Amino acid sequence: MRRKEVTDPATDHTSHTQQVPDGGDVKGRIDRFVRSRVIPREAVLDGGGPAAAAALAELRCRAREEGLWALPLPVELGGGGLDFRTYAGLAEVEGASDHGPAALGSAPLLDVTMLARHGGAAVREAYLKPLVAGEVRTCYAMTEPDVPGTDPFGTGTRAEPGPDGSWTVTGRKWFTSGAAGADLVTVMARTGGSPGDREGLSLLLVPTASPGFRVVRELPVLGAGGQYEIELDRVRVPADHLLGEPGAALAIAGERLALGRTLRCLRWLGQAQRAFDLMCARAAARSGSRGPLADQQLIQSHVFDALLALRTTRPLVHEAVALIDAGRDARTEVGLAKVAAARMLQQVADSAIQVHGAAGLGPDTPLPALLRTGRAARILDGPDELHITSVARRVLRTYE
């Protein structure tokens, strides 16, 4: 059954929808691309290996042919040049599948933004265009074993300067997304001070082909792969691969986290909408001895609560988008959005599974994966508790 769009008039961003040269609504075209091309290939893409690489290459070729490649990335680097607020409306439908951003070329947005702002001339020249073209893959390594992810001051990975200006990096990181297939990893390391000090943290861009770099193991998250533990054993990093100035890691990471968390929220909205659509389709089509599921009040309660969660979360996320796009402080809004969106995705996916019954637990729908994403979202990128206390303290300080 073809779904009917349930629009939210309070957060309709059609005024920001860009028209491509050959006509047509970009948001609708991305929605169709993800639903008709990406989602049917999810099982292959999830499986990894040569088959997944071939499927992804084919999808990327299609995205280029249809004029949908790398829309939020700079035109001069080969992207579509959309500003963040315009792209935000597209990110929801693109993110309905975990593989949507990679297939459509927007996945490197965080790294392209960071390297364009803080990378030196050599880094920008060597990596930006290949990143946008999908020829180079990156990952970001901040968290370490036995160190709370919410406390970067405990970072123990060290980068020692050499006489030629290069750095020698030693340490271990974990929960590094996509490390096994990455060509570059941005590593937070100590260039000064000792673990616990608030100063002396820097970011270095490390080629993964460097001697001494290795992937230690994969770290399945609730059974799903994609996260890794990595080790750096005296890895030499060129002097010009330091991002920003020595000691600037937390400022750069703060920019990256604000944008990254907001992007995740947008994609979680898209995934929650997908779960909501499946739930409603199931309720409308399924009948039992007591009549259609859609006529049962408890099922209607699931639909209402899920729609309420979607409708109340979306404005919070787009408020954060607007502030980031304007270059303003969005820490409170990003914290609110991140907690709300993670909880919302978990709630909507759980309701959709309940309406599906046993079928919702099996392999024939994406609902188990969506529920897993929602649960993991409440810890990854900062646990709920971190954002709740940070936002509350920030607000309360205004009353002192």
C-alpha cells in the first residue's frame, strides 16, 4: 500500500527545498531513491564484503546520474552546495536507511566541514576532493577503553613531537565507526599535559596505512557491526596533518559534535517515520477475529503516541538546525534534540513492533534494527544523562 504523507504544518520546510536543473522536487526524488533503490539492497549492504561494495558503487553511480550526489557538500569540491538548513529537510528522508547518506554521497559532510575549516593547505589539497568524490573514507576516534566517553580530559593517547615537526602517536581508541574500511582517522591525542588535564588535547589526521596502525577488533553494538577498537603503536603523522593549533581539539570537537548530533537527529526522524509508516500500514491491512487492527483502541493509542512523539521532536531538531546554520550557540538546543530524538526513535520502533506482533521481531522487517538504533542512540554520541545535566546546568546558571 502506498502511504499518504502525514505532513506537519508547523515544520514544513518546503520553502527550503531546492529545485534541480532538470526540474522536480529534490526531497521527493531522494525519498523515492532511498525507498526504491537503497532499502531493497539493505540486506546486501548490511552483509559487507565484495557484494556490499559492488552494491554501494552501483547506488552511487545512480545517485550521480540522477543529480542527487553529495548535495550538502561544496560545489567547488564536486558537491551540490546546499546550505545546512536546506539540506536538513532532505536528511530526514535520506536517513530513513542507514545506507542512504553513503549511497547519496553526503556521509562525509562532518569530515569535509572539519577539514575545510581546520586543515592546513596540504590536507585540504590532498583529501577534500577525494572525500567528496567518495574515493576516500574517514572515521573519528575520540573514546578510549576504561575512560568515560563523557570525559575527554582523561584521554591517554599521546602524540610526541619529533625534530622534523612530525608527531608520533601511541594509544588505543574504541567505538570508532567504520574504522575497518577507513583511509583516514582523526585521532584525539595529548600533545601536552597528563591525563586529567584540561589543556593539551589536539586532533591529528592519521592515514590508516601508516605502520603501527591496526584494527584490534570489531565491537558489535547489540549484535550489529560497524564499530571498532583500534591501536596506534608509534604511528608517525606528518606535521601538516595536525588540525588547527596544538591544544585546539576540544573547540574543534565541539563544532563537530554539534553538527554531528544534529545530523543524527535528522536521520533518526527519518527512521522513526519509516517505522511509523510500517506500523500504520500493518494496522490498516491486518484483521483478526475481532476485526481490523486499526479499529482497536489500544492500536490507535500506539499510533497517536508515536505521531505525538514525531511531531513534538521534529521542531526541536529543526530549532537546532536553524541555530547551527546561523552560526549561533546551539548547545542547549542540540542537547534537547539529541535526547528527544533518541527516545522518540526507540518509542516509535517499539510501538511498531508491538503492532506487528511476532512478525515485528523477525528478519522480514527493519523494525528490530530500528529499535536497536534507537536504544544505542541513548548512549552513543553522549548518553542521555550527560545531555540532561549539561542542559539543566546551563539553564539554571541564567537564574543565578
